Amino acid sequence: MSTGEPAGSQSVESIPGLETSWRSLEVGGAIIAVLGLLAILFPFVTGISVSILLGALLVVGGLVHIAHAFRARGWAGFFSQVLLAIVYAFAGVSLLANPVLGLVTLTILLVVYLFLSGIAEVVMGVGFRGNDGWVWVVASGVVSIALAALLWAGFFNVVAWALGFILGVHLLTTGISMIVVARRVRQELERPSAERTGGPEPGNP
């Protein structure tokens, strides 16, 4: 049912906060899109880098657990903290020693991440329905879900490059959707107030 307002006139009002933060959304989208392109161009390097980063984080986590355990030695959970520290450190060192093997585990985690993030983007896009750019958000979510399904089905058998490539596609589509939404908001803000509200400009009869 028509309301007499031009299409897309609710872009700013129905997405509160973007009227003052669209620029950061656009810059963030551009950065994410560039990272996605780099990941697509260098998928193997990306996969190995993610595996090494996870290994390093696990080692740091192990150090944190062991430090906490010995600072609270009388605590009932002392041995549990030590055990967690050993598990973290072992897993981290294993990934750092052979990051390629870690890609198998990371691929499984990527399936879960892509699926959940895809669902979130679809829900967010549907929430923007009727506003300019909402289709791009939904499309980005659908792409993420499709990539998760392809990984789960074993479509990409070469795990060493699949992780980086698919992560790159996900980052690229997400970045593009962010840029599109930001530019739609900017265009809406740049329109005369009379066009956005459907009434005369302030000071005019």
C-alpha cells in the first residue's frame, strides 16, 4: 500500500545511527572487501596465516591459564587451570608446528561461522526490507550460507586453499553489502529535506 513517500525514504529513519556513522560503515566495508580480494588472490597464504594466528592465540591462552593457576595456587580449580593450560599450549604449538594440518579443523569451524553469519545477515537484511540496499545484505547472507553448504558437502576437496578462498569470498560480499548500504544512506541524507519528508522545505510555505 502506497504511503505517498518516495521509495527508499525510510532508509535513514529505519536504520537508526547510520545517519552519523555511514562513513565509518563505508570505510569498514572497503577494508573488508580489500581483505577479501587479497584472500581470494592468495588463498593458501590466507589459510596458513589464519592457522598460525589461531595457534599463537592458543599458546597465549595457555600462558594466561598457567599464570592464573599459579597466582591462585590454593584455589580449588588449580589443577583444572593447569590442565587447560596444557591443552591450550599443546594445541597451539601443534598448529604452529604444522599449520597445514590445522586447516582441516579450521575448515570445520569456518562452516559453522559462515552458516551462522549468513543467517544473521539474512535476518538483518529482512529487517531492512523496503529500504535501499537491503537486498545486498540478504544476498551476502545467502552467499555465506551457500559457501558453508559447499564446504560441508565436500565440494572443495583441496582444504589447503579452500579455507582462504571461501573466507575471501565471504569477506568480499560482506564488504560490498556494507558499502552499498552506507552509500544508500549517504544519498538519502544528501537529498533535500522536502524530498525525504514529502513536505515543503523549512521556511517555505
